[in-house]
Amino acid sequence: MVITVHKNIVSGPEEELIPAHLSYGQFLYDKFKSGGNKTALVCGETDRSVTYRDILQKSVNLAVALQGLGLKKGDVVSLSCENRFEFTSTSLAVIFCGGVLSTLNVTYSPGEISHILEITKPKFIFTSPITAQNIYDCSKDLKYVQKLILFGEYDVVPALFYDELIKDHVNVEDFNLVDVNGAEDTVAIMCSSGTTGLPKGVMLTHVNFLTLSSHMRYYLNASQERKGHIVKRGLSLIPWFHAYGFITTLAVLALHVEVVFLMRFEEEQFLATIEKYKINMTTIVPPLAVFLAKHPLVTKYDLSSLNEVWCGAAPLSREIQIAISERTGIDFIRQGYGLTEVTMACCVDVIGKAKIGSCGTPAPGMKIKVIDIDSNKPLGPNKEGEVWIKSPLRMKGYLGDPEAGDALLDKEGYIRTGDIGYYDQEGYIYIVDRLKELIKYKGFQVAPAELEALLLRMDGIADCGVVGLPDEIAGELPVAFVLLQPGAKLTETQITEYVASKVSPAKRLRGGVIFVDEIPKNPSGKILRRELRKQLQSDKKSKL
């Protein structure tokens, strides 16, 4: 693993080039075909399982049925459902047809659904009963939506049934995938997280996905070789409609690792599934990491089979990493870093405890620089600035908004991530916070994630979120929203004094503490600070 730092640019190992003509659909077709009768997916709630052969057969059956309904290369197909078997076979069928898959967050409001549908203009929409009514209401008057296709067997809304479409058996050997230009053709439109506004449609190509799969193999092999263990069975809990869950799950399946999935997070079910199936690997988000570090249920279950735990979507403090290891015996929580605009994973830490707090080094073929926010110049080691990334994984652009995509790029092809971070002398990357979420107190920059990590170390605090309270004199004052653990009796004074004893004056909670019943987050675990700011506004108005 050769990492170089030259002229304030951190470069990953040499890239394994992916020929531009290759098809991600052909890659998956071949991998699922060679998987044969090996178990591919298991539902943790029901214990039902399917093989690679099962999934491939249903995918081919569905692909032919969709072509019969008029699906052509380049047509968009939306998919809105929870983690379930049909998600995988539907995704493969669309890709096999040369279609473009658009996944929709099942928690989207009608306004957000309508926004994405207007951007993507899908010909067909697949939906499950839990989202069907919202999808139907938002799409029934859209002329470009030709068919609604429903999973399950209940007539929830007017739609075709998925089970009917897959009934006709197709000879897998005779099936021909639609030809694509891997470097140019979009394979999926993944929604950006929308933490600061309405989500954007990120266009990713076949080569983007193929490259990511190559990187995942590289990371997993490097980690297994270093630790001397084998990953046979993974747990997938991250929603598949999110790029993090979708891309990593398909990449792991392509490695013929058995994937146990859960439809939702339920504390005891999550822990019991790890124990029952002897899960070796899972991907988590920071709220789940906090759960593992603090919840009393965790120590009642045997989690010793876990040897690969990867955490992404938001920064994870070194204290939480250490707490999980000490509490559960899990050797190390590996941080990863990525964003949808560069097909997710940019860095994954495969070294371990020697670099705790780091999200690792750049992926193969990737270059990272840290830019001074004021001067716009590249910074040297251990200096915080905005992280910029140049990568073969770079998105094709934002669908319907090319100007916004172009605005992210500098003249050398680096993407401005909007994340604050730094690198050390050996090229290990550390992410601090989001640029737009930095609190400005009297000219000093305060990272909310730093204060949140500190608060989570305090006994009695289950979760928290920090934002800036507008102030005429100081600019902004840090204020903490705090969720207490059951039975905890902490006061605002105790919390503010604790923080004051640990930080410099600019980082004190001068805006106070607000006790809440929930910290709003998106499905990937990022704190929705805009929702916290709305609460601040409403609190302010109610006091006037």
C-alpha cells in the first residue's frame, strides 16, 4: 500500500484501470452466475434466504418483462422501498436492460418525492406497501410515469405486481444484456444526502461502480491479510436506497460474501442477529457506534465474531472508537470517508489502532489536498482546511443542474467536498466537520462534531447535536441539544461546566443546553442541523 505526500497532495496507490467500455451489469451478471447455489442474502427478521442463482433468475425474468413493457436503454426507473429481497433483483434487472436506477428514500416527504421525480422523470416506479401511497399520490398525474409496480401481494394502490412480472421463466444462458458505454452511460442516480437543502440527483456511471467494487476488494483483502482473518458473512443494516448501503452491499455480494440484512434498526434484533449468524463484518453509522459504546443491552450479547466494522457517513470520535473496543472486545472500528459525488468510499482505514481517529488513506488512483479556507492555497500536514478530492470515481454530474456540478470542480478536476479535515505526515486523513456547519464565534471557527464527541463522553448523555445560535455581538454562540439516557439527572449547568473545563474559551456552550427527546438525523446517520436551527428559531419566537 504505497501512499505518497508530494507538494501538499496526498496520493493513493496506483489505480487498477477499468476499461471504459465495460458494463457494471455484465460484471454483476457474471458474479451472480458464478455464485451459483451459494447463499447470497438472508433476511435477519425472517431467516429466509436466497441464493445467487435465485436472484439472477428473478432479475433476468424481470428484465425481459420490463423490456416487454417498453423499458429501453437510458430510461429511468425509480425504486422506493425498505431493504428486502426484491430490491436487489429489481436493481439488477434495470441495470441489465441498460436502464438508469433512481433510488428514493422511504422517509421522503411528498415534497421531496415530487422534487426527485421531476428531476429524474422515471418511466416506471417500483414501490413497497410502506411507501406506495405517497408514491402513488405524487406520481398519479405525471405523464412520464407509465407504470407503478408493487412488491408484495396486497392491492394497496393501482399498480402492476412484481410477482406477476417475474412469473415467466427465462433461460439465463440465452439472455443478452444491453450494450453500454461504461465511461459515459449513467447506471444510477443516487440522491445526495440533502442535509442542507433539497437532495440533488448524482449521476454515476458503470465505470464509477466498477471502480468502487475494485476498491472494496482492495480494502477488504488488505484488511484481512493484515489481521489474518476471513470475512464469510456480513450484516447490512444501512438502507439500500442510500448510496452508502446500496453500493457497499452490491460490492460485498460481488465478492461472494453472504449478506444478512435487516429491514430496520431494532436494538435487540440487531445484536441478536450478530450473535446468531456469527457476523464477521458490518457497516455502521455514528449513531450506531454510540449505541455500541453506551447502551446497556450491548454487553448481554456475544459480538466476538465481528472482525470488520466499518463506520462512515459522518465523523466518529476516537473516544467512541476506543469505548466500543474496550466494551465489546471488537478489535477496532474502521472509519471510512466518502461522498455520493465520488461514488462513496474515498478512504478506509485498514491499519487499525496505530491511527485511531483517522479515516485512512486515499483509495487507489485518488489524490487529496487540504485547502486553506481564506487563502485557497494547499496546506501542509496537520493543518485544517477544506478537503478537495481528485478521483476516477468522480460523478458524471448533477442531473438537471450541470452548473452546480461544475461549480464543485477546480481547474485541475478536484471536487470541493465541503468537509473540513487535515492529513498527517504519513498521508492519513482526518475529517473534522462540515464547512457549512462550522460555528463562527468572534472570528474563531468551532467544529460542532468536536463538541458532540466531547459531550458523548459524559456519563448520562445518550446523544447530542450542536449548532450556532445567532448573536449580534459574537456572531454565533455554540448551543447543545442533548438527549439524556433513561434515569439521568444532568442539569444545564453541569453540562456547560463540563465542556468549559475541557475546551478553549471560544468553544464553550455559551448558547446553553436544550434537552430534547430526539436528535433529528437522516437515514445515513448525519445530524440534521437545519432541523435543530428551526427548533432554535421556534424557541426564540415562543419567548417573544
